[in-house]
Amino acid sequence: MPAPAPGLQSISDLTTTSRITTGDIPPPLVGATMTIVDDKLYLFGGRLIQSRLMTNALYILHLEEFRWENVSEIVNVLPPQAAVGDPGAEDENEKSAPPAERYFHSANAYKNMIVFFGGMGPAPGSAEGQQQDLVVFDDINVLDLELLQWRQVRIPSSPHAPKPRYAHLSSISGNKLVVIGGQDIGNQYIEEINVLDLDSWQWVSSMPFDKHCGSYRSIAVSGSGQGTTIPQIGSEVDQASGNSLSPTTDGFPTSYLRKASSNTSLHYTPSLRKSSSNLALPKKGGAMSRLSGGAGSFGSSPPKEQRSSIYRLSTLMTATPVQQEEHPVYLYSNFNFTDVKRELQVLTPPGFQVQDHSQSMSGNFLPPGLRFPTGAIAGQHLLLSGTYLTSTQQSFSIWSLNLSSLVWTRIDTGSVFNSGSWNRGLLLESSNAYLVFGNKTRNLADDYQNRQTNFEHVSIVDLEAFGIYQHPPTTMTQTAQELGLGLLNDPSMADFEILTIDNQRIPVNSVILSARWPYFGALLREQEEQDAAAAAPPGSGDNNDNDATLFSKRTLSLPEPYTIVLAFLQYLYTDHLVTAQQHHSQVLSQLLLLADMYGLDRLRDLATHALHQMLNMSTAAMVYETAALSQQTGLQIRSLKVMIAAKKMLQQQQLKLQQQQAQSQSISAGHAWRSGDHPDGNPYSSNGSYMSQQQNIHGIFQPSPPPPLSPGSSMGSPSSPEYRRGSVTSHNTALPHQMARNRGSLLGAMPPQHWNTEPLTPPPASPPPPTAVLPQPTPIVKQSFFSFPGSKSKAAAAAAAAAATNPPAMSAPLAPPPSDAASIRSGLSAGSDGSPADKKKNDEAHKREVMQRLMEGSLGNSVFSGGPGGYAMGSF
């Protein structure tokens, strides 16, 4: 393949963009916590690099514009709050203060607050500017995000209370804060797990845990609890089969009318906004914000006088708040970075029993040893990121673990993290983005030596381009969805009509459509206002809803075919994609375009998710075009990846097919070489291959058993019929004298195990022998080739005696020539039979005739037929 052109951008570079932060940019810090809640990031604590002093400063990063704000001076401080059941009353005169300076503490978001626990900081009473004595904490501090106020929580003593610690792990499952591991003041690992109830503010359980876990080598993450369902670990959930219905958060199956591809509309927090790779993230509540799942998410309610049983039914079918669920806590650790060891434990609520899945993880490639890792749960994947340092490479690496199959996959972000110092990653659920903070101009190895985190730049990784995203949540029960479809199919409940482009009319209820389709509601109100302006003449009375003129206008024309309009109405009536018709690829593409056209964020999420599930080689081109038109960058990039992968796979298959064809041709040529099967029957013609000619030459000189002879035949007699039938067949060739050389015309002349595979040189170019057929010679007793007049030969005498005893029957018998002995005797007794000169002349002539017959007759047949006379020379 030709080398890529200079400056050619990799497709992986399309998944990540970088931004410069502005405002009150925090200085480089060590051990600070970063927590994202909605569209804000909260940074607290840490140790300064230059002065090496601890801090309790609080910064907020506004993610819409990536602007930092230092709110340390404006945050309010409230008196300590007593826990539920604490017998001690609050002291109104007790002086309150923000949390003490600290680093390597933990921070977790719960409801509308952030809970901070533990950490290391200066001992109380340490003089500022002097060498500080360090202590570790076990206190709980809460930041109220709504009021932006600090609150310290008093927790009663309990046997389950944790030891003071720092560099520990923590995660929230349901309403429980789970604290794992960490180190004490002597840097010894603490091997225990403690659980805090965040509603009663009491430590409710604790258990030993014989693992060394800390922020340097481990992460502890759990689901967000916003209606998401994490698959059972290692369950090998096949998202493409849809043969089994997965339960929802309310206990109902994913789909009741179909068995389609995956749990299409269920179990994921609303997250498929405009792509997070855009330069600016969408503002909450802006044009691109999604509709919430609350009762008021489907538009403003109609006036009170218009409310009916249909409206009340529609409000009952709207979403209800999802209670926070207790999800498993996933604990991943890597250590011994020269020979990386990886461990995965799962803490299952409510008892948080530990299950080890370390040996179940697999993948073509596994994560390397990552230092100070961070992670999160996104959809059905566990995200892992951290600093990767070796003697030859330094970068920030991101990996994902499929929780269904426990297969690791590297997230290829291109060349963004190959330079600079990137230090910390966080998940932004609302935009399916992974934010990585750092500095593009600094050196990663130097910053790692100081354990510092930089905040000048942020890179935004679009996780949707890798198929990682939060799935849309369930907003209705199965019963409500069935009821919605029943209403759509009942014309008696309709007061409006939708006219399709193919002149099909669908009766609908205007109240439901107004509540769930804002564009329709605005259009209907505008039409009603126009009708009110053109009221009837005075004295005609109140307007009647059943007025024929008004009824004739209660039709909306949609420029879409019936199939698309029906699928769109099914969504409006159920708030889900539940029918098989809705999950056709072309219908989904049109629904996504309609969602983008009318600003229906819920439908956009559902259609995008369904297209993700059915993305393959056959649908990639259509999905790519639809995603481009609807500005779904993540789906567009992923479909482009599928098309590129399909092209590469096609090229590999073509190359493999060519190799197989070449190999089969080579094997066929080898078989033809061994069997002597030539298409033209002539190995020496211009079309015959050289190897075939070589093999034919082999067949001429190979030894084989002698063919059977007819009874009574002699070595000098013509071949028997069996020998002729087994040696030569009729062949149409321009060179009759070479017929016997073609092994393809021999019938079983030699078994394959006797084939000689040694190569031979091509036959010399010599003119063919004459093709004239000689007359059949008269049978005679053969004379020795070396005989001459006057010599004696026992073989000749024996042959003469046999001929005298059994003379051959001939039609015109001739007198047999004298034998050698007879010729000697005749030479001695010359006189009566002729002169000696005549006898000598006759003998010489007879010898020449015999030699000519031998050379042209029996000798030639025996040699060129590959018969027994080739080497035995028996005919001599």
C-alpha cells in the first residue's frame, strides 16, 4: 500500500479535541480531588508544588466554557450537623470553619452534595510557615451544592467506624458510602472496608479485606444510580441477539412486543447529546439540552378547561423519578509494574460481599501498569485511565472493560496524549465525554516525579465513537406502554388526523400529541388563536368544537410515508421504541432525522442507541449518512470506523483468495506433472509446460514389470494383444512416434510409489524418425548380433533346432536362413550348393537385413514403449 500523504490525519484523532481553560486557573496540585456534578467540576484541597503547603481552596470549573472560578472566599460555613440519633444537641455558639487543609482525601457526589472523607493534613495548632506535623483524618465534611455551603457532620461513635487514613478509595452505591483500604500515618496499608449510611449518617458495617488498595495503584467505581442497569459481571450478554429480555429497574422486561437487538430504549441515563468532541459542550437548558424524565418533560400542560381523562391518562404515563439503586462496586488494582499483576474484585450490595474475577479478564491486549489510575462506569463498561511510564514511552492511557464479557479494549485517542503532561481523567456523563486534564507543554515524567496535576488544558474524548455511552432510561412501565399503543389503535379516542405523504390518514389524540410533541402543541395553539380571531358574527353563541369548519382544519400533513409516521406516533404514545417496525434500520434513520428536526432529545437518544446496536458492515453507510445529517458525531465516527474496517477485511479476503487460487493452481500443476495430463496431449508442443515434458521423459526410463505374453510367443515375436492393450492407446497427435512417450496415454504403466522425481534435462532437438510403416517381416530364427560367418553360437543352434522341430505356419513360407553352424558347415563343404564367394555375399546381406529389422523393429518398440526391453535387451 502506498504510504500516507504527509499531514494525513488519523481517524482516531477525530475522537479527541483539546481546550484551553480560562479564569482562575488553579496552580499545580498534589492529591486534590475533582468531582463533576451536572455541568460543573469541583476541585478541593491538595498540596502546592512550590511551597509544599497544604490547601483547602475550592475551585469550580464551568464546563460550558471551561472557565475556572475560585470560590474559597465566598463559600459559606454552617455549624456542625448532628447525625440522626445523635444524643448530643448542636451548640449554636460552636464556631464553624471550613475543612482543614488536606490532600489524598476522597470526594463523592450524593444527591445535591459532595461528601469528603479522611486525608492527610497539618496537625491542629501547627504554625504557618514552619515545618508542619502531619496527621491523618477520619472526619466527614459535606459541601451543599445548592447553597454552596460547608457543613461538618457529627457521626456517633460506632464499632464500624473506620480508622484515620489517607490515599484510600471510596464509592457510593445507593445511599451507602463505601470506604476501602488506604494507608495510616505510618504508610501501612489498612485492610478493611467500612460502609456509611448517607441518610442516617451512621457507620453501619465493616469487614476485613486482605488486599493492599490505595489511590496509587487502585480504583473503586460504581454506577451512577440514575436508572442505569449494569450487566451481571461475566454474563456474556449478547447485545445483538435479543433472545432474552433483560429486566428493567421496575421489574418489567425490556421489550414486550418484539425480540429485537438489545435493550433498545432502556437503562441508561440521558446522555446522547450533541457530540462531546465539539469545541463547546451544550449548555444545560439550552437549545440542545434534553428533555428531563419528569412529568413536565413533554411540554406545557393544556388549560384546565381542556383537561380530560385522556390528559390525565397521559400524565399517568409519564416518567416517575427513579430511586437510587445499590450497584456493585468494582475494585481494580494493578501493581508490580515490571511484571504487571491485575486484580478485579466486585463488592455486591447489600452486604458488599467480595467476589474475585481477576482470572476472568481477557482481551487481545491488557492494560499496562498505570500509576495513580482513575476510572468510572459508563454504560456497560468500566473505564480505566492513568499514567503509563516506561524507559521508552510515557503517555496517558485509557482502557475500557466490557462488564458483560470482561474483555479489555484500548481506547485509541490518536496522538493527543503522546506529548505533554496529562494527569487526571474524569467522566462527564451528560455528554458521553471523558475529560483529561494536564498541560500540553510540560513533561510527563518530570510532573510524575512531583506527583502533580496540571489544569491549564483539558482534552475531551468522545466515548460514543467507541460504542461507550449511557443508555436511555426507562420512563414508563410495560403496562403504560401497552396502554399507549392501545390508545393509538382506538379511533374512538381520537380527535385529530395525521395525513401522510402517501395519502394515508391516522387518527390521533391532540392532547397526547400536544403534551409530548412541543412543535405540534405550538402549531395547534397557533391555529386555535387564528380560529378565535376569525370568530362567528356576534350573537352566534359560543364556538362549538364540533363545528364542521373547525373539524375540517384538524388535520396535520406530514411529508413522510405511512410507515415512518406510524413509527413516530408509536414513540409519542409510549415514549419508547418498542415495536419491531420501529427497529427497522431505515425507519430508525428517519426517526433520528425527525428527532433532530423537531428537537426531541428523548427520541434522538433512543434512535441513536438503536442504530449503535444494529451497526454492521451492511448498515454502516446508511448510519454514517444519517449521523452526519443529524449531527451525531460519535455515531458518525463509529460508523466510519466500521466502513474502514470492512474495507480492510475485504482487501484481506481478496488477498487470501488470491493466495488460495495461486496455491490451488500450484497443486493442480503438481498433479498434472505427476499424472502427465496435458490439455493438448503433446508434451513437446509449444503449449506444453517444461515440467510436464520432464515428467514424460521420466516415464520412458522407469523400470516396470514385464507385460504378460501370449502362450507360445517368443521374445522375438510380436507383442500379445494384452500387451498392446495395456501399453498404448489411440492418440491423435502430429508425432506418432512419440505416442508411447506420453504417460497420460498409458494405462497403469507404473504405480506412483515408483515415480522418479529427479529432474531431467529437456530432450535434444532431433528430427523425428521416418513414419513409414515397414512390412511385417517373415518370422525367422534370430541370429546373434555378434555372429559372423564361421563363428559358433549355442543360442543360434538351439533356436535352429526349435525352428526345425516346430516350423511356424505361414501363408507363404520361406526357407529359413542357415544358422551359424550350418553356414560354417556349408563353408567347409563348398562346391555343390554354390561358390564360397556367393555364400559370403549372401551371409553379409542377410546380416544387414537382420540388423536393420532389429534396430527398426523389435528394438525400437521395446525402448520407446517403455517396455521390458529398455534395459534388459532381451530381444538381442
